[in-house]
Amino acid sequence: MTMSNGWEPRTRLGRQVADGEITSMQEALQSGLPLKEPELVDQLLPGLEDEVLDINMVQRMTDSGRRVKFR
């Protein structure tokens, strides 16, 4: 079953959300099933926005040289 936004649920919790058995994030968390699909959050909390607070560059020295990672 593909939803209107192109999402096809792959987990049991995803199918329950798609069928309308679970309609809120609280019900999803109380079900005890893991939230493995990011589309679940999009479906249950449609107005949720995210923003990046801070990005830091972290360097470490290894045998093969410097490694740079952004955190």
C-alpha cells in the first residue's frame, strides 16, 4: 500500500499508521514498537520543522594523516 506522498510502509508500526490505527505520536511511542521509518514522524507530526543549531569541525591525527569530521 503506497500512501499519497509516495511512502510505502515497511514495518508493522508503519502499516498501523498508514491504516489509521495509530493517529498520534504518543500512541506510536506507547505501542512499544521501534520508530524505524522517518516517514512515520512526517505522517504523525506534519508541521514539525528542524533547524541546524551549530556545526563544528573536529580534527584528529591518525597514522595516515589528519582526519576532519563535521559534528
